[in-house]
Amino acid sequence: MDIFIQQIINGLVLGSIYALVALGYTMVYGILGLINFAHGEVVMLGALTAYSTITGLLGLGVPLPLAALAGLAVAALLCMAVGYTVERIAYRPLRGAPRLAPLITAIGVSIVLQNGAMMVWGRNYHAFPNLVPERQYDVFGATITLLQVLTVLLAALTMAGLMLLVLRTKLGRAMRATAENPAIAQLMGVDVNRIVSLTFVLGSALAALAGLMVSANYSIAHYYMGFILGLKAFTAAVLGGIGNLAGAMVGGILLGLIESLGAGYIGDLTGGFFGSNYQDVFAFFVLIAVLVFRPSGLVGEKVAERA
Amino acid sequence: MAAAPASAAGRAPVSAPIPARVWVAYAGLALLLALLPWLVGGVLGLGNAWLRTLNFAVLYVMLALGLNIVVGFAGLLDLGYIAFYAVGAYMYALLASPHFGLHLPAWAILPAGAALAGLFGVILGAPTLRLRGDYLAIVTLGFGEIVRIFLNNLNAPVNITNGPQGVSGIDPLAFFGVSLAKPVVVAGITLLPLAATYYVFLLLALGVVFVTLRLENSRIGRAWVAIREDEVAAKACGIDTRNIKLLAFAMGASFGGVAGGLFAGFQAFVSPESFSLMESVMVLCMVVLGGMGHIPGVILGAVLLSLLPEAFRYAAVPVQKYLFGHVVVDPESLRMLLFGLALILVMLYRPAGLWPSPLRKRELKRSGP
């Protein structure tokens, strides 16, 4: 029983990180209908920038909480700048081009960011400093660390803030209008280009936060970490129904839970034939099953097929 | 420059007599292809590494043409295509290596690998028939990853794929008792193994080109294009969209399977690392960059994208030494960086690909302002 609860806790932590990244995918998809393949690399940039800032400041004798906040701020700013630039250079000129063209530039951007990061930070794994005192709590026989509590709380607060922004503010209404129909939104006086830029900037800030969280929780930062994370987050976005904010959150949490429960129990279920190294397979199998039986995702409304 | 032959091909109906200059161009191309190993090895003095690259370029041409059937003709975005390449490669590796102690001949394995890959294509295609566009992309992506993860982990409790270490010591390709691992003597000329392999690959690639060219103008090919343009309308016209789509998956996959078998025999070693998502993406880039659905364009894309990173690799160190006096950045990451930039630039300036099909060009012109 305590293993079950432990896996649920791990799944929630992982899931809230997926959810943050998935929001970046789903916002862009909702507005542009574009898979921003480079989003995972933005997460990686956020993690590595935070790593450099925090270790640098700690070396100067800055107290830990201040260094952590500064790390997050610098990472968020850098990621926002990168997100903005990427949209301007690689995606905006291709609006209205054949559908696969922006996908290829996205892949190109992803390769550029990854190898650029490798030049700056090298091929090595960087040990991420502990941001939070190591404190543990007992919950029904399972342990949860302070870091995990903070991760889930911070993710939940950020997502609540985003929902407020999208549902309650003028900017959010403009975003929803653009997602609904860019041409009509433009006629109603929405500056569509500005909204698209803002969407990328917002998504990148979330990515920076997610990057910091991943690295803090797994104590590692690496130039290649963005790729598989991005893939999982995109899977989560599709699982929930891509283009749908609530869907991205639900999908993210669900994927995190599926992965950690799957990895925890697959050994027992198959009599030891498959081990936890099949964790990724599990996630993808669920994804395929959902898509085949409910192609619009769990939360997504029935949309006309996008060819 | 590249556009001129395309528009000529577009204007000429299938049955029209082919003008003499086209024949001359074909003859020149054939001569170039035939002499290429000597040009690379002897005249340019580039050595064996480039001959290997050349062989891989030909393999990639086969792969890209196979994917072109699925993505270019039928319009089904497949991000897990490399899985079929993996199936073909592992089929060869397991049936002709010391791993299981089996040493079946290549002529038996390659068709079997193609058939098995085709079967996998149907397995992937069947549940995804209802999906379109990006959803199909993510399911195929997941499928590709699943295949790779299984290859990576099927070494315990029963060792089938030997896990991450991969299978080594694979038998070299051999046809009619002639092994491609030793120098081959044909009509008094001695061909080194790499050159001999090149000719075998080239022949098979030409076979693939021929088949796809014939497919393109066939009833099936036109059905694929009809589905790509408008699936509902295609169905209304009496096309059995389900079977035709499955056929696209199966045919594309079987080409990938053959290429995979050749890869295993050529490389003598396979491991799951060779079949990552990045490889699928690479092949897709070849198809899109060259010009989706246009066979000469796809060939161009495959050749360019397989040669370009290698060219960057060789240029990275000397150019840096010349500019700065020493190596400033890691050449490996620099070449990938340049490659990524090249992808972005080409798409920005030629969004329909380097050599788009004339049909597509006409459409773009008509729908433009």
C-alpha cells in the first residue's frame, strides 16, 4: 500500500512538471495549429541557465533562497527571449506555408538550440544544487520531501494564475479569440501578431519554471534533457486534448501518474518479464489507446479534423 | 537551375516523345553514377570515409522514397518511419549472425525483412486509419519509440535482441555466392568492397526509384494523391480509402525494411541507438526539404541531407584553424548547429522544398494572391 502511495506522490510531482511543459505546447497549438517541436529545448535552456546562475551566485556567497529566485528569474527571462526570437525567425514567416514547413523549421530550431547548449555547457551532466532543505514528511507510510511539496504547490499556483489570466483578463480574451479564429479576431481589433508573440513568451516562461523543477527534483541538468521531456509533455498535451489548457493539465498529471504507477507495477503484473525500463512504452501505449478510442483527447471537444 | 527540368517534366505528358537533350542528361547522369566511386576515391582523393558516406546516401535515398509514399503521396504524416528500417535491420542481424548461430543468405532475408516490415506497417496503419494530421504524427512517433524501446530491452529474461549492446558480427551481404566484404572482380576490373557495395545499393535504389515512379502514375498512386488532397471526396469517388491507406503504410514500410537489411549487412553491427526518433525526423526532413511527393526532389533531399553533415564535419576543423588558428568549438556540435540552421533557412526561403513537384507549384500559384 505504501508503495502505491509513494508512486502516486512521485507521479504527481512528475505530472505537474509535464503539465507545465504541456501548457506551452497546447497554447501554441491552440493559436497557431503548430507543434512547437523546440519547446522541450527551451525547458533545457531554462534548467541550464538556472544551474549556471545559481551555482555562480552561491559561489559569490549569495544566500540560497535569493540565488534560487535569481536563477528562476534569469532563466525565465532568457527563455522568454528565446521563445520570442524563435517565433519571429522560424515560425512567423511561414504562416500560410505548406503545413510541414514550420514543422521542419521547428526541428531545425531544436537542433540549433541543443547543439548551441552543448557548446556552452558541454556534454557533461551537471549536478544541480539542492534548492530546498532536505526535509521529509510521512504520508500514509510513504515519504514526501519538502521539495516535492513545493514543486506541486508552485505548479498548481502557476497554472491557476495562467487560468485566471486566460479566463479573466482582456489579454486572455484576446488569446481565446485568436485561438478561435485569427482573422475574425484581427477584425475585432486584436493585434494577432502581438498575441502570438505573447503566447510564445508565456509558454517559454512556464518552460523555464518546469526546467528548474525537473533539475531540482532529479539533481541533474544536461543539454539533452529537453528532448525526451518535450516528447512526454507533448504526449501529455495530446492525451488531454491538444489546444485545450485544462486538457494539458489533466493530461500532464495523468501521464505522470500512469508512468510512475506503470513503472512501479509492471514488474509484478508481468511476473518480472517486463521491468521498469519499459516505463516509456507504457506511456506511449496509453497514448495510442486514447487516440484510437478518443481521438480528440480526454478533455478536448470534438474538433473538425485538421489535415 | 533546379526548377528548369521540373517544369519540363511537368509540361510533357507521359506519352510524349522525350526530347534528345533529356536523353543526353540521363546518359550523363548514368555515367556520373557509374564512375562515382572512382571520382570520390581516386580523382578527388577523398578516401574510404566518403565512399561509406556515399553508400549511406544511397541507403537514405531508398528510405526517403519509402517514406515519400506515406507522407508525400498519401499525405499521412509518419514520425516513426525508422521503426521499419529497424525491423529490417534486426531481421537481417538475427538471421545472419553468430547471435543465434543462424546464417541465412541475404537473398532470403531481404524479401522476408521487407514482408515483415510491411506487416508492421499494417499493424501501425490499422488502428490509426481514423486519425489525421498531427494526431497521426504523434501516434506514429509513439510507435517508433515503442519499437526502439523493445529492441533496447528485449535482452532479458530471454535474450532476443541483445539489448543496448546490439548485435555484432553480422554476415556481410553476399549475392550469388559473391561476398561484398572481399574485393569483387567483374570483367577483369577489381572492385573494392565499398565500391562493390555501392553498385549493389545503387541497383536496388534504382529499382526503388523505378517502382515508385510507376506507382506514382498508377491507379494506386492517383488514389493516394486523391486521399491526400481530400479524403472525403476520394471516398465518394469510390476509392477504398481504408485499403489504399493501409497499402501506403505497407509499401512505404517494406522499402524501409529492405534498406534496413542492407544497412545491417553493410554495417555488420546494429544497435537500438541507430533507430532513434532523430533518424525518423532526419528522413522526414529529406522528404520535405527535397519536395514532398516529387521523386527527383526527394532523391535530391536525401543525397543533400546525408552528405551535408559529413561535409560540415570535414570542414569544421580546418575552417576554424584557418580563421582562429585553433579549434574553438567542438566540431561535432558545430556541424549539427549548421545543419539545423540550414534546415531553417531552406524552409524559410523555399517552403515547398528545394525541388517541388510541378503540380504542387501550379497549385501554390493558383491559390496565391
